Amino acid sequence: MGHEIQMDMEISQEVLDEYQRNGVVKVEQVISPEEAAHYREVTLEILETTPHGGSARYGKIFHQYVDVWRDSEALRELTLHPKVGAVAEKLAGMPMRLWHDHTLAKEPSKAQPTAFHQDQMKWPFDKPRHTLSAWIALQDTPVERGCMSFLAGSHRLEDLPNLGTGDQDRWKAERPDLEWWPRLTMPLRAGDCTFHHGMIMHAAGANVTEEWRVAHVIIFADRDAPYSGANHVVTDPLNLTAGQQMPDDRFPPVSTFGDR
Ligand SMILES: O=C(O)CCC(=O)C(=O)O
């Protein structure tokens, strides 16, 4: 596990097989440690200066800033990174678009674990053929700083309810056998990234270190999946109609990300 990625975006068959089998792969050094440090500094500054509410929510598990790419030129560059988008499309095997990004930052010493959950059912797409997230570590993220864990192969589970990220027990109550599934726990170096399927069961640990754990997460969705009409903080202000295509100017297709 842990693959190096070349500038030409070659994703080997081995990586594709691993993604299809487990629902997650780790790709090393999607950005350099220096770039990660830069984006981390920008992110922490944004969190410090943005009042709570709106797209910035400050919680016990993590502080979340949704659509940060729309408010920060520097983070826009990261979210629309053609290399990350190209890997996402390659893994998904179809054209994708940006759904939204978010900063997920765990406060030093006190942030609690993120409970096991699936992502895709939280999103307002009608039968997307694929969704996935790129979770980029902006500093070294060992287990103690709250790295992610995944239940290998759980992206095939379609009968789970929408599980909240704060409820540590519900997922076990829903499916007691899941507690005994193999877990892939993935500590990341600064600049490493995991790509996880929108249906995989995943969680993150508490941050018991003295440093912030800052992740920049970019979510991609099937470019052709229509809006479902379900409520979501990102789409609610847009007055979309159920069944319509997601507008390209607001949710840019990966094919428009450009060269780097
Ligand atoms: O970073 C975390 O604590 C959780 C991340 C997560 O659930 C996700 O990126 O889908």
C-alpha cells in the first residue's frame, strides 16, 4: 500500500485493482511536503479569522470549512489540482466533476474521533455511478494525530442507514459484524493522499498530539449524475430543480481543471 505517482498520471493496474477491491488507495506525495506546509498555513489562518457559522462549523470532532476553494485563491489551486483530479477520474473510470471541497481540521489534544460512516448518501445526487474523496494530509498524520481507517471492501455495502460522524456506537448497533472486519489504518506523511470511494465505511482517530491535524478533502462525483432534490448545505442556496444536471460553472468538471 502507498503508491508513488508520476507526473504523467499513470495509475497502474495494480492500483486500480486495489481500489476496486478495498475501496481505498493511498497515493504518496500528491503534493510536496513544502506545498503541504504552505496550504496548511493558509488553512489555519482562514480558520482563525473566519467567524463560526455559514460554511465554517467548529465542532468537537473537527472544524469544517465547506467550499473553501471559493474563498481562498491558494486553496482553489489545490482543489482544482489537475493531478488530483486526473487520479480521481482514473480510479472512477468515468468523467467526474468537483462536488465540493472541505477543510477538516482536528484541534490539538482534544479533537474526538470521527465515527465510522459512509459519505455518498449524504450527498444530493440521483444514482451517481461513482463518488470519491481525495483526503490530503497537510502535515504528517500518524495514528495519534487522527489518521483515517477504512473497512476494506465495505464500499459494496448498500443497506446501511445514513450514519452520523459523531455517533461512535450506531454503526456497530446497525451491523455488529462490521466491528470485526479488517481495518486499513493509513497514517500519511505531509503531502500524501488517500482516495476513498463514497460508499466505503471510514473513520478517523482522535488528535492526541500537540499539533493541529489539517486535511484538505476534495470530493468528486460522476459528472453526469443529476441533482436529486435532497437538501444539502452546498446546493440549498442554488435553487436547482430535481433531475437537472449539476451546473458546470459551480461544480467544475475535472476536464476543465487545466494543466500544471
Ligand atoms: O477527517 C476526518 O476526520 C473524517 C474525514 C471523512 O469522513 C471524509 O473525508 O469523508
